Amino acid sequence: MIPGGVKRHLPVLLFAGLTAASLAALPLLPAIPQDQSYHQFADQRIILGIPNFWNVVSNLPFLAIGAAGLRKFRCGPASFVFFLGVFLTGIGSSYYHWDPNDDTLFWDRLPMTLSFGAILALVVKERVDETIGATLLWPALILGLFSLLWWRWTDDLRLYFWVQFFPGLAVLVLFLLYPPRYTGTRYWVVAGALYTLAKVFEFADKAIYSAGAFLSGHTLKHFAAAGACVAILRYFQARRPIFDGQGVRSGRVASHRPSAGLVSPTDQR
């Protein structure tokens, strides 16, 4: 028979085991070098003197969304890092698309790894355990930074791809295993759908551009990814704790004094 304490934390232990096992399996896979053709985007038009114009300016929404999030939801470390990552993505991605190469790509990917790690820590904090989520943020950020440094040192993207895709899989599993402590889960669903759409646009860059030669798939990827960030921003704006009379758990919504990172009804006018 499994002790009660162990049974309660069994999903966390399984999740930790899956994380460790997937990381340990990475050296068994062949190295993944950076494909230099990646930098050859379909839309390379120069407009108003700006090279790759649409791939550059389509990053402006990240600046606006990140600034809005930092202005309202900077109290918690995970939310602060997430919106900071979104804001810096607007800068880093614009810098990269102005002159696409491996050196500038590093600054495009760095802020995104901040946001990926922050999302994982945030979901663990809100769905599993506040202490675990708060603690997880820092090793997640360090691992993200190390994955990029490892790529630059060795031209091997295996760890970076893990950092990019594993948090998304982990978040999906956590949403299935643990009930929400806040309302607004639908915003996470919308964010996940838009991010998936963004990856589809990315892979269909040339096909989409050749269909009409107006906007490329990569430009649409930026807009879809920005839409995912808007959905998460909206989650922070609209969420409310879910109470059952004993604590914050699944159940009816009870009104109470907003905690850090929440907005009061008067703030939503």
C-alpha cells in the first residue's frame, strides 16, 4: 500500500522522473546542428530601408504585450520573468530578423527560453505546489541559458529543443493531472492552440508566402505567437481564485481580497 503522503505527491515524483529520464536520453540521440538554410526566410523584402521588413516589424506586438504585463503583473517572479521574456523577444527577434545569422539568433532565442521556463514554473506553482513552482523557476532559467550556450559552443541543438518543447508537454500533463486553483483555464487552452498554429506557420513559411506573396508564414507565426501571449495576459487579468471553503481548490468561485498578481473588480473598468 502506498503511504498517503507519497500517494499525494506521486504525480510530482513521476513528473520529476520523466524529466530526468528525458534529459538522460538526450546524449543517445544524434547531435542536431543549426541548419544554415533556416536563416533564408521566404519574405526578404526591404521596405522603408528595413531589411526583411515584415519579419522585423511583426515583433512589435511582443513589446506592447510584455510592457502591459510588466506594468500590471510584476509582483511574482515567474510572471515577471514571463512578461520580461515576451518584451525582450520583441527586441531580440527584431534584431535577428534585421540580419539573420547564428550570432543574432542567439539573442532571438534567449528571451524565449526565459518565457518557456517561467510558464512551466508558473503552472507548477498554481496547479501543484507554490513552493515547488517558485523553486523550479531558477533551475529552469539556468538550464535554458545553458542550452543556448551549449549550442553556441558545440553547434548542437538537442538540449535547446528539449528546453523549447518539454515545458509545453509538461504543462499539458499538469493540466490533465491537477485541478485549477484559478478560473480562466480557457485562456491557457487558447494560448496553446495559437502557439501550435504559430509552429505550423513557421514550417509553412515559403508555402504560405508563395500562395499570395503578401505575408509569409514566419510573419504569421509572430502574430500567432503574440496572440498566445495576449491570451496569457488576459488570463492574468481575468483569473479569480477557486475556493471550496477549506483553501484554494477546484470548486465554486468565492470573492475575496485580491492577492499579488490579481486585479480587483474596480481595476477592470
